[in-house]
Amino acid sequence: MTPFSAGGKQDVIRQFLGKDAKRLPGVGTAVLDALRVLELTPQVDLKAYGCLSLLRDGVWEVRVEKIPVIRKPKDHWVRLFVAYYPTGIECVVLLVKVKKTNKIDPDDTSQAIRNLGLYKKQRL
């Protein structure tokens, strides 16, 4: 698993953990747990369990609910936007988000697609 990083900035995982994860207790741990699941579980099994869904343009979403420390854990979803690129097995984490809604934010999807495009250019 490889975290995406653009132009010498921190990768998306460190950026999220250093900034966004601080506003909700337990979110950092939940994201790290989700990353472990992503790293250790084959793509086919993630699909079978309903944790992985194709959004568009090669971007997948890994969705994890239940952040144990939050009072109403079902109100928050950890979302990892990933791509299996270039081999279909190698996984790159494009974006990390925590949302209070079950709906997918089109802006998040667009950002993940942009990040995938930048990642592909970096690999050339």
C-alpha cells in the first residue's frame, strides 16, 4: 500500500492524521485500523464484505463505520479513496476522509480522481 503525496507535501495519510483527525477522538485509530484491513485483506474479500465499492474512473472507496470512542459511532464513516494501480493488486491511498453522512461527496470523488491522475504522472 502506498499513500499518495503531491509535490513534496506530506502524504494524504499523514496529512489527515496530523490535521483532520485531531478534531474527533478515536478517528486516528479508526483510520489506522482501516488501513491495516486494507493492507491485509485481498480486494475480492473487501468486495464480498461490502467494504469496497467502485466509484468511477478507477477510484474505489473503502468505507468503515463505527469509531468506538464516538458516542454515536454510526454517525461517522471513515472513508479511504484508493486505486489498484498500476498492477491491479498494488494499492495507492488517494484520499482519507471522515464524514457524518453515508452519502458520497462528489467533491471527494473528484479530488481522489485528480490525485490518481497526478499519481499516474508521477509514475511515468
